Amino acid sequence: MKKLALHWQILLGMLLGIVFALVLVQVSSLSPEELKQIERAQTEIVQLNADKKELKAQLSQIQADYAATTITTFEFLQQKSIIETELDKLDTVLGRLKEITTQQTWAQSFISDWIKPFGNIFINSLKLIAIPLILAALIKGVSDLKDISSLSKMGFKTIAIYVLTTIIAVSIGLGVVSLVKPGGSITEDTRNELIEAYAGDAEMKQKDAAAQKEAGPLQALEDLVPSNIFEAASSNSNMLQVIFFAIFFGVALILIPEDLAETVKKFFDGFNEVILKMVDLIMLTAPYGVFALMAALVIEAPSADLFKALGMYAFCVVLGLALMIVVYMTFVKVYAKKSPIFFLKGMIPAQLLAFSTSSSAATLPVTMERVTEHIGVEEEVASFVLPIGATINMDGTSLYQAVAAVFIAQAFGMDLSFGTQLGIIATATLASIGSAAVPGAGMVMLVGVLGYAGIPEAGLALIFAVDRPLDMCRTVVNVTGDATVATVIAKSEGKLHEPRVKNWDDNLIKKEA
């Protein structure tokens, strides 16, 4: 019997994970009494949040009175102490009530405790080999060029095309959201409900962005050069530093006598093959990993009401992302002279993993394997273009930022001028290049875009409910964009050949024979 293709195995794992979680959730619903208890707690939370808002207003007022010297220092401190004590009491009660509203069924607990860890193990196994893969593949790829001028030429092309696709992505996002106007469908009640529900998450991202703003203008350049390569290689968030070291190492390898470089090159050639074989082995578990990830996603998803309220916004993001895929396929057809069907067929497993993991870094090993073996890009091109793309090319994320920024502005009744929208294009493009080392980069980047356009940062809370599923979609676009640029660069360099697929058991079969 013919073995099921990998992409069908992964797709089947995703669908089974969703169905499994939905069935368990249905058979383990909370009792009527528990549901009433949750409903009462939700009602109390709304009232207590209103009380909290009123107390904060009173605190602001007495601070203003004190600044205007209409009350004495003693009166100010006394009233301030009373209000702060009341606020602490409210926070304590709110914490207890939120525990009630977030109580889990036995199915949710079962999936969180016994299913989700397998998904995390799968993601961790992919992240485990991301840094070794970049080091081995990039050093091998750069040293194989044998000419620094070829490296600089390829580097210029790579950065130029990445910037171009990012500008196209942001422009598409702005065009779609301006035509559909999803912010007009958000009522004031829904807006206030979302802000209350996700204010804490929004505040955390604002703090992350504030920390980034405090850095000097050349901080990104300074962060590019690691003081210790072993420390840099200890975290996937330092991927740009590892790329810098690998390119630096590869250039130095080109410049030393060939007989001395040969031993080092052979080591990295072998090291690279070992890592690629590890990718093949990890992919054997992919259907089970995505099963666990999708089951966990279902039980952690917000309520259907919130999805409904944000449906038009999500539609705009997904439509923009779909249009961006069309742009990529045009690049593949026109510049790489390859069939879009051929390209997508080769990339589907990497795209499905990107969707499941929401991480370009975790998907990078699989992206490199698919591009080199199934698309036909030579390793020296893929190993240079793809790691850089995984860190600085965020077309899907940039498009989402444009849609999110205008959506939030529309929800608050703001009208953005054409000049402001052009500024959003520039800000989102630059942010996507300079934010590679920031954890949760997409939302932190969005804070910067909102700040530039004068849009209330509290509006971040409006989009948190659907951020995870949209993150999955935009990661697919990020990965597809990286693969597209690698294919185009390979064609321009004469390094695009027919696919040469390697299976995990090739060498095993030879030995047994």
C-alpha cells in the first residue's frame, strides 16, 4: 500500500486533534450550577471593574487637587491611602472571581496535562536543532561561495527583495482594511468588554515596547554582534547574532589557504548532513505533534462570541494574507520560472507546521529541508537566505500590523490621513527588520506602529482574542515568503536545479542491502 504523503499525514493529525478536543469538550461540559456560578462571577467582575475605574478617577482627581494646592499634604496622603487600600481589596476579589470564570472541565485539564505536552515536545525538538542548523548550513553555504563578491551580491539581492515584499505586504494590508472598514462593526459595548478582558495582556506588551524605545538609535546594530557566541547560541531569540557569527566565520574560511580550510569545511559538511537527518527523524512525529497542538488550541480558544465580534477584522487579515500568497506565486512563476502548484506542493508540510507552531524559527529546519530537497534550491543559497528571512522577513506580521493599526483606529472613530498611512508602511517595514531578537515580536512591533500613528495603545486589547489563530496564519505567509525569495535568488544565481529528495531511511536501506 502506498504510504500517505507527509502533508496529508500532518493535515490528518490537525483535523483529528480538532475533532478530538471538540468531542471531549462537548461530553465534559460544566454542570448548570457551575455555569450559574460563572455567570454570577462575570456579572460581579463587570461591576467591580466599574468600581475600580471610579476609584482610579478619584485618585487622579485628588492628585490634580494636590498639584493645584487646593488640599493639604495630610489630606492628600490620607485620601490616597484610603483609595489605594480599596483598590487592593478590589484586586483581591477580582482575582478570586477570575479563578471561578476560568475553571476547567475534566476534558480541558486532561488535554492541558496529558496531550499538550507532546505538542510542546515536538516544537522544542524543532527549536533544538534551529541554531545548530543555522551554524552548520550558513558556514557551509558562505564558504562554498569561494568569493566574497558573490556573497555581497547575494546579500544585497536578498535584503532588497525582503524589503520589497514587506512593503507590498503592508500596502495590501492597508488597502484591504481601508476598503472593508472592519472597525465600524465593533460596538462601544464590545470594545469596552474586550479592553476590560485583555487590558493586562495589552499592558505587558506596552511595557516590552517601552523597554525597546529606551534603547539608543544604534542598539539594534550593537545587539547584532555577540560578546560570547556560546551564550548567543543558547537562545533562539539571539538568532541574528548566530547568523552574524556564521557569516563572519564563513568569510574567514574563504580567506585562509584552501588546504587549511578543507578540514573545517568537511566537518561542517558532515555536521550539516547530520542535522538534516535529524529533521527527517523529527518529521516522522509531525502528525502526532500537530494533533496535540491543535487539540490544545481548541480548549484554549476564547468564546465564540468574541470571534464573531472580531470576525470582520480576522477576515481582513486572512484576505490580505491570501493576496500575499498570490503575490509570492507570481514571483515564483515570473522570476523563478517554476509552477506555483509545484512550489506549493513542495512547501505544504512546512506551511502546515508553520500554521501549527506559529513559529518561523521552529519551522526553519523543515523549511530548509523542503526548499533544498523538494524545490531544488542549492544549499549555499538556502542556507544563506532562509535563516536571514526567518529573523528579518515578516511579511505576514507586517501585513497584520497594518490591518490591526487601522482597525483599532476605526474602532475608536479615528480617521487616518494618507500621509499617516504612508508612515505606517515605513514604520512597519523598518520594525520588521529591527525586531528579530524581541520575544513576541509581532505585538511589540505593533505598539511602535500605533505610537507613530497616534492610535491609543489600549486598543491592543481589542485584538488579543483572535491573535493566536491569526498568528498561525501569518506565520504561514512568513515561511512562504522566505521560501519564495530563496527560490528567486537561486534562479538569478543559476543555482536552482531539479529536486533531489532524501528520505530518513536512505542510508539504512543501503546498509541492509
